[in-house]
Amino acid sequence: MTSASAHIDSRRLHPTMTQNTRIPPALAEQPQKQPAWHSLSAEDALTQLASTAAGLTTQEAAIRLDANGPNALKEGKRISPLRIFLDQFKSLIIWILIVAGVVSGLLGEMLDASAILAIVILNAVIGFYQEFNAEKSISALKKMTAPQAKVWRDGNVLSIAASGIVTGDILALEAGDLIAADARLLQAASLKCIEAALTGESVAVMKQPETLAQAEVPLADRENMVFMGTSVATGTGLAVVVATAMQTELGRIAGLIAKAGEEEQTPLEKKLESFGQILVWTALGVVALLFGLGVLRGTDWFELFMTSVSLAVAAVPEGLPAVVTVALSLGVVRMSRRHALMRRLSAVETLGSTNVICTDKTGTLTVGQMTVRALFVAGQHYAVSGEGYGPEGEVLIEGKPIDDEHAPALLELATVMLACNNAHLSQEKETWTVIGDPTEGALLVGGTKAGGDPERIEREMPKQHEIPFDSDRKLSTVIRRLPDGQWRAFINGAPDVLLQRCTHLYTKAGVRPLTDEDRQTILAQNTAMAQQALRVLSSAYRDLDGTANADITADAVERDLVFVGLSGMVDPPRQEAKQAIAKCHAAGIRVVMITGDHPHTATAIARELGIAAGDDTAIAGIELDQLSDDELRQRVPQIAVYARVTAEHKLRIIRAWKANDAVVAMTGDGVNDAPAIKGADIGIAMGIAGTEVTKQAADMIITDDNFASIVAAVEEGRGIYDNIRKTLQYLLAGNSGELLLMTVCVAVGLPTPLLPIHLLWINLVTDGLPALCLATDPIDPEVMQRQPRPRSERITTPNFLRTMGFTGLLTASVAFAVYVYLLKTETTEIARTYAFAALVFAELLRAFGARSETKPVWRISLFTNLNLLLVVSVSFGLQVWSQHNQMLGRFLKTSAVPFEDCVLLVALGAIPLLVMEVVKLVRQAQLPIKATPNIANPQFSLSSSRGWRLASLAVNNFSKINGAQSAAAFAHYAFFSLFPLIVLIVTLASAFIDREQAGEVVIAFIENYVPITGEMQRYIFGTISGVIKARGQAGTIAFLMLIWAAMGFFATLIRATNQAWGTETANWWRLPFKSFGFLVMLVSLVLLGVALPVLVKMARNWLFPLSDFSAWLYALGSYFLASLVVFLSLSLFFRLAPNRPTRFAEVWMSALCATALLQSAESVFLIYLNDFATLNAVYGAFGGIMALLLWIYFSGCIFIFGACLCAAQAESRSVQIKVDT
């Protein structure tokens, strides 16, 4: 072994250099089966390669290069821009649209054809742009292989292109070199190589030229070999090239990548392909059915064909491909902000269905930088904070910073750590890197944190001599001259070896002889650190007598040492990785560690991160070799850590998981990870430490090499799938409504309700634009609390289809009712226009409800998706404008619709949204949730107890609160809420006008300013006029008394509300205005509450003309005030339950719906029991009023009993929970 300061001369092996004999080309060709070069001696390796230690001649190298080809890996197929663009047309749905566009063009519908084909091209452009940019980003990443290499040629060291290296060349290796080929070492001086990219070993590997006895040795343990793609950390060496290009270990792994299989369709691609097939057959089936009916009826063939084409267009969601592409593209953009670069758009969704993540350890789960975590000096154990090579961190004792008492001992240890060290740190922006051995880099940072100063040591204690580390001694020594002129040797090395050479111990009191008890204590500390997966080094020093000479030996220096302390280091886990793994567990994702590191280290890190449980151990690659593929498939669910594995092992593990029907993601940075990355469902490469081979095999590249970014990408993938699914459901529900409407109308012989231009307008403007905005919806915060989707789950689940079909049925029913009703009184064009508008309004309003399958619309803020709010508003405006603009009307073939009719159509269009929101509440109510007192969001179920028991509890509650009396008060106030303006005017008149004339003034005011247009309003006006005229001042006083009673009851309800809801609603009346979405829902329900009575009375006659805007305002005001009373009453009754059975907002909604039902029932009462005149004649002016009050009283009793039933149900459930617990 030679000194590190001397250059290695290759001629020392063969002093008599001879000219190389040219070998035949057949011998120059590299054999398919490589010999075990590590088990051959250096001389035998040179003989087999027909080379010498002096290297090849230039002529011989040229012959071999011509025979074997350049030393370069076969590059994977680069995807051309044309191929990327054409790949955008592989979807079946895209071809359905192309066919639809072509057929529309052939039929002369050029507008339809142009719009459909424009969508197809837009979709292709968006997809091409994203994927082409990803390819450009990848091509800009750093190359892996060495561009230059130093070899011996013609007796001289030359720097040549790495591609020109051939077998038999002699490589001259120095610190910092990238190794350009696989080679057998001939000489080595303190040579260490960084092989993490190839083997996964986290620390630099010591290399030596000695022959290994065994032929079967793991790649990571072949100490006499260096490999292509690795680098030299420290030292120098000579090595003979044994393999180049694809014959190297790196090339062999590159070959495995090709064998890993062609790119499979992602789960989303498979689901959309399956959905496209269903869509095709459904459309063809409906078209064939209607075509057959038309033939039987003798319909004109051309008209029949055009109708069939219209139905086919209605069945196909033209905006779907663009929506999916936009959702994926926006996901790619969002992922890039979270340090994830996607190469394939479709792979984005695959992340969302991932249920197993197999990940490398070094640099992904860990920082990738050795860090001192523990120190032991002068009998005291210390912890060291901070991660990596950055200076942040300090020495702690029992979790607290050290004081001056501990500083001298730590400084003594730090001095040895820094003095026996050749590493240097480099800072680039905020990133610190080490130049030299990573272990020495860790000692450098740890010594600095312990109080040492590297610059002071170099300045005041210059280096005089060095004895490099070697694997036999397991020690490294540096001799320095102290400020007083004395020389001191500083030694770092393995604790068991160093301790045997120590005779003294450094303590706080000074240096004293080392005892056996001291040795046991030190070894115990060493064991304790090792059990924590720390790599332990010990430090010692020795003062040398006199001055040392240049020929000083290790045996002479490394004896009679003073033991100073221990340093425990590790590549520490990333803190964010631990949180990310916990997030994975909550999301039902299994995390598996696959590493080339030692089993003990891997298991300890896995336990610290939460990957492995306390009893879990690592399974090594040797054990994997003993398992068959079927045995491995059965065992993989129970194994959390794989250590000392090769590239072949990793690929087997991935395939075993996939055989268990798992969606597997594989992460890594080294070339040994590349085959498994290629074979996984989603391959993930590291952008900083990742090799070029790995990046080319990956679907996604993590630009910050952080496992937390992978989990963030999985979260994005799940959110994107949710958005695609809700968008698909929104589009299909709209298309199914259109298809159902047209099918029913054609089947019953009615004119076609929608023209092709209407369908195109709906699919592009009404459905397409909101669908694009739904694709941009923010990710649900609860998305990572769900279990992963099974690989076999279709995108169109039974619940999906039920919701889609029911929603389509609702929208079709509303449009069909409008269409049929107006066909009886108006022209087909007007009826078609109204049906078209109703369908459009229903679709637009339904977009808000489509944002969640479980949450009611009022619990989702509109401001989290401003795009949707803006698009729906614009679409509303366009639709209304199209009904008032003649040019646009001619384009859409529609007639004008008065504004007041638009209001009614909007109210009708809200019905599908409101019904679906009620369905959500019912579904949520059926979920078993443990009720907790004073919690804002418990839900209630209607089926948790027996009916008779609930009824009994309800009757008891009704009796306790005197429900009959409350119903009477409610009836009085509900009645007077129908004309609040009258009460106000009577009060003012009584205060400021002569009371004898008050009645006439009130009557005159009502006649002039209050809209009296409906049957009920006219009757009430007549009744009140009779009371006032008959009673005069007494009548006015009676009204004031009623007002006083009503106000008292109103105040009582407000107090009850505050008591029922507590501090949650100190200003309860402001709550509806704090959420814009809730306010929109509130207004929609109010509109519905007015529209329902109107629809009920359509069977008889209108209460007031739809064009009378003031009448609408009057009805809205009375309805809202009545619903306010109902809300307050509900709040009072909910106090009966030990747990509030619903949310505050839901009580509002319940009150609005209940009021709407009460008013509808009241309308039926007025229509079919119109005997108020008889009652009035028999009982006088108050007869009609009392009859109506009586009816409302009974309705109130029923309503209050229903509230008591809800309270009883909540109380019963609470009792049941207590029993269960």
C-alpha cells in the first residue's frame, strides 16, 4: 500500500513494458457471460483481457473500439413531438366525437361540425403542450455518465472521451472522477467510491485491490471493483476496464428496464375507454329504438335520420375530452408548484388510485447527508440537533442547550473530529454540499456544532503528515503541529479497534489511565448508539515525542492513545417524510422501504418513520432469492422493509405487489431503481440525485427529492380524479336529461323539443364551460382520509349511475312539464324556447350542487371556485340575452321570453338542484354518527329506533312544551305574516291620525299601494275592511292588541333561539349573509317556496299574473317572514333533544321547505274548500279569519309534532349510544 501523497505508477506492476500484441477481433468481442472479475487476481484479469498494467496502444484501442462499439448506453426511444401529438387521439371518445363531427358536416350542419372538431383539436393541443414541455424539462436535466476519462495509452496518461474507452484500458482514478466503465482494481490508495446510485449504499465504500475468494458476492460488497456511473470520493487508484457500454452493471440494469414491459394504460385511460364503449352502445341502442318507432309510424326517412343524429349528439358529451385534459393539465401545473414534474398527463390520475408506495431510503426518506446525531465525551452523552451539512443545530443535554461546564470537553472532542479531516463544505444559495468523504463531512459539521473552528485549526495547527484510512487498520490519522511547536497525532476510527490502542482517557478533570470499567462503559455506549442505527466513530489523540519524520508509520503512531469520545452519525430521516408517511397511513396507502443499505440501518430508519412496527424486521436480498414468485406474492403484504436488494429484486417486489392487484408507485434515484420504476404503475424519480437512466424510466420526477412531495402528488391525483368524476357526472346527467327529454317526446309523438343547435349550445356553453370550471375545483381537505379506490372500480359506479340518472330525470321532467303545458296554449317554437331555457337554467344551477357528492351546496363556499361563479353568471347572462336579442335568437332559433317568465323558469330550474341537495341530506342522515352535545355538525337518522317508541317520546315532548298552545300562537302570527304591510300601516295610522278616521285611511292606503291581485289577498282585504268599518276605533285597537301579542311571541321565539343555539348564534340573523353560497341557497328556496303554491294552483287558475312584479315581491316578503317564524319555532323545539339533530343552516332550509309546503297546502285549501263566504256570512267579519286561523293551527300542530318527533329520535339515539359504550 503506497502513500496518498505519491502518484501511482502503473509500471510498478510490470517494470518491463512490452508492446501489446493485437488480438483477433473475435477475442476482442465481449462475451455474453462475464467472468467473476472480483474473484480473479489482477494478473489473471489482465491476462484474460490481453492487456498490461501499462495500458493499450492507441492502435489496439482503435481496433477494439471498432469491434465492440463506443462505450455508451443505448438511449431509450425519444418521443418525437409528432408522436406526442398523435397520442392525444388514442381515446375512443375522441373518435366518437370525430365521427359525430364528420356526420354533422355531411348533413350540412357545418356549425355543429366545426364546433365539435374544434373541441377535438383544442384537446389535442392542450395535451401536447403539457407533455412536450415535460419532455423538454427532462432533457435539460443533468447527464449521468462521465464525459471524459483518464486512461493509460502508449505509456502515458491521456484524457479521452468516455465513449472511447474499451476493455483492457487502464483507468487512472482520482478524487472527484466519474467512473466511465466497470473495472477491476489493480492499485488503490485510500480509495473510496460513492455507489449510492448503483447499490443504494448511503456511505462511501472503501476500495482495495485484493482478490475476493467467493464468486457469488453482492454487488455492494465487491470491494475490488469500480462501476460505471459511480464516482470517486477520496484517494487514487488504477483499474483495468472489464466491461463497457451495455455489458456494464449499469448497462445490464438498462436492459432490465426494457424487460420491465411496455407502458400500460393507466387506470383512468382504461376506465374512460370502457366508458366510451358503453356510451357508443347506449347511443346506438337509443337511436335504433327511435328509428324503429319512426319507421313503424311512417315518419319521413330524412327527418328520422336527422332526429337520430340529434339524439346521438345529445348522448355524447362533447366537452368531456377537453375537460379531462384540462383537469389533468391543471393538476400538472399544481403538482409542479409542489415539486412534482409529470411526464404523462394520464399518469396524474394514477397517483390518486395508488395504494402501495415502494420507496428508496437514501435521499428520499432521509436527507441524503450523513449527520452527527450523538456525542459521548468525558462520561456524558449529548444529542446534536440539525440535519445534513447545514450549520443549523446545536449540542443538547437532556433536551436543553449546554452550559459552560460542558464546553471544554466538547471542544476537546470537536478538535479531534476537525483535525483528522480532509472534507470541505460548499454553499450554493441555501444548499450545503460536502467536498470529500461524506463521513468526514458529517464530522466536520458535528465538530463545528460542538464548538470547534475548522479555520482556526488549519491556521494554528498546520498539517504535517497523514496516514490515510484503510480497511485493515480501520483508522485514519493526521499529524499536526500545535501552537507551542509540539506535534500531535489526531486519530478517528472504529471504536473496537481504536479502544484497543488506547491507554489513557480524557475526562473533565484531565487525562488519566484507562481502566477495564472505562472500556466497558465506552463499549456499552457504542452498542447503544449502534442499536439506534447510528454509525459510530471514536476519536483519540497522542502527543508525539520530538518531531516526526516523513517515514513515520501507522504502527509507530497509533499506539498509547488518549481516548476522547464517540460520534454517532446517520443519514437522518426527513421530518416531513415522517408526517407524509402518517398521512399515507390515514389515506390507506401502504409504504414499503426498498434499499440497498444494511438491514439493521434500514429497519431502524423504518421504525423511526413509522413504516415498520416494533417487531418488524428487514428481509435481505439473499432471502428473496430463496423465494419463488408465488411465495413472494403471498408474503409481500407482510413485509415493510427490504434491504441489500439488487435491481432484479426490486423489479420482483413490484411485480409481486401488482400480482396482488395493487396500484404500485416506485420511487428511487439510482440506476438500480430504474427497472422497478419502469415496471411500476407510476414510476417516480428524484430530480436532484436521480440518474438520467432513472429519470427516463419515470412517469414523474420529484424536483426536491422529498418523499413529502410524493404524498402531495398523491393528494393532487386524488383531487384530480374527484374533479374528473364530478365533471363527468355533471356532463352525463345533462346529456341523459337531454336524451330522455327528446326520447320521450319522440316516442309519444310530440315535436322534437330541442334542435341540434340547442343541443350544441347546451353541451358547449351551458355544460361545457361550467364543467371546465368544475375541473379546477380545489381539492377536498378530506381527500387523504379516504381509502384508495380499488383498481377494478369503474368510474361509473352504481351510485354514480343512480345519481346521474335521477338528476337527468329531474331536469328532463321540468323541461318536459314546461314543454307540454305550453304546447297546449302556445306555438311549438315558443314551447321549445321555454323548454330550452328551463333546461339551461336547471343545468347551470346544478353546477353548484355537482361540486360535492356528499356536502350540501350551502356548506361549500362559492368563493373557493370563482371561475365557476363567473362562468355560471356569464352563461346565465348569455341565455337571458339570447332570449331578448333578435340576431342571437335567430341564430338559436328561439323566440323572446319576458323577464318575469325568466324568473319563473329559474325557479323551476332550481327544482333539480334542491331535490338533489335533499337527497344528499338524506344520505348523510343514514350514516351512523355518534352524537355529541353542543357540536355544530351532528347528523340524524330516521331509522335508529322503533316507531312506537319514538311516537311515545314525541307525544310526551309535545305535552311538556304545551304544543297545542304554541301552535295557536304560531297560527296567529303566521296568518298575520301574510300581510305585514297592513299591520305596519295600522300602527302608524293609530299613532298619528284621528282614531275615528284611522280605518278609512288604512283602507284607502291598501287600495292604492298594496297589491291585491290574488283570490286569497282579495278575501283578506275584504275581511279586514269589514272589521275596520264595523268596529271603527275598536277595530283599530284590536289590531294593535294582536300586534302586541305577535311581537311578544316573536320575542319569545328569539330568546328561545339564542338559548337553543348558545354562543354559536349570538347574531344568528347575520349568519345567512356570511356565506354567499348559503345566501344563494336561501334565495333559491324562497323562490321555490313561492313557485310551489303557484304550481299547485295551476290546476285551477293563477292567483296573480306572472307579469305583476309587485305581486311577486309581496308574495316573497310574506313567504320569507312566515319561514322566519317557522325557523324560530324549530329552534325552540330542537332544545328538547340532548343533542342538536342538525346544523343551524339546515334548520333554516327545513323552515323554508316547511313553509313552502304549508303555503302549498293552504293554496289547495283555498281552491277546493272555498267556503269562506259562507263562514263569513254566518259568523260575521271574523268568521273567515277564524276559519283560516283554525286551519293554520292544525297545520302548526302537525308541524310541531314533527319537530318533537325529530327531537325524540335524537334523544333515543343518544340513549342507545350510552348503552353501547
